[in-house]
Amino acid sequence: MSQNIKDVMNIRDIKITDLSANPAPLGLMGFGMTTVLLNIHNAGFYPMNAMILSIGIFYGGLAQVIAGLEEWKKGNTFGATAFTSFGFFWLSLVGIILIPKSPDYAGLATESLPFAAYLFMWGVFTLFMFIGTLKGSKALSVVFLTLTILFFLLAAGNYLESAGILKIAGYEGILTGLSAIYTALGQVLNEAYGKKIVPL
């Protein structure tokens, strides 16, 4: 048997090393910064504005979808599902806000009840994703737990049309976003220094 044939037969033993970067910090930062800025609005500090919509499209939306696709390439089902889903959550939320402002779709504004249902379903999704974090880092579990609470608070606030609940949700949402930013930057710094300097 020639050497070339032996090489072909042993090709199954070749191990491919993945040298691509960790996409999770990008996804967590996109989620965290957008969540903080939106919930400063929910807490009553400033009105809805183009800054929130823009970061929702580009950083909360597109950056998270990109991170999700990168997690898919790495074979990480949880990361792919989480980042891609929440990326499209932000894009759909911007759509809910902007579509009724178009002359062609005037009158299609989402009322409190269907918007509460939308937020409730995202809460259910996030609750199950939270269960998936329990075998991972505590920091990631905190992100998903606080996000689950946030979605249910927002759903309740819209269903009951309660400004008080929505304001509480705003403050809780700021905490949620900051926990995601902490987790993202912790991963970046721990990798940059080659040791655990930020507890996760």
C-alpha cells in the first residue's frame, strides 16, 4: 500500500483546532448596553428616542445575531439560541415601535394586552434558558434570572397598565443590563490576562 493511500485512510485522525475568538462577550455587551439604555427610559429618566432605537437595531440586534451565528459555528447550542433569539427580540421590538409610525401601517400600534403577551412569552423563554445556565457560571445565571424577572414585570406592567410596575421594571432592567456587561467584560479581562481576575 502506497504512502498516499495510508495518508488518506488516516485522515479521520486529523484534529481541527478552533482558533476563533469567544463570541459571548460581544453578545453579552450588545444585550447589556441596550438593556441599560432602554430601561433608563423605562425608569422615567428620558423619553423614547433615536439613540435607543439605533442601539436596539445595531448593537442589541445585529451584534447579538452575529454572536449567535458564531456560537453556532462553535457547536454551542445554548449560546446560538440565546444570542440569536435575543438579537431578533431587539429587532422585533424596534419594529413594534416603528412600524405603526409608517403611513402605510398607521393604526397598527400594539395595544397593552398583546404587548403584555409578547413580553410574557419572552419571559417564559428566558425562564427555561435560565434553567440551562445553572450548570454554568453564576454570573450568567444572574443575567438570565434578572432578565426573566424583567420580562414578567414588563408583562404585568403592560397588562395592568401600571406606570408604577413599569418604573420598577426600569430599575430592575438597569440591574439586568449591568449584570450582562459585568459578565462580558469579566470574560474579556480574564482571557486578556490569562487568569481569573474577575470572578464569574
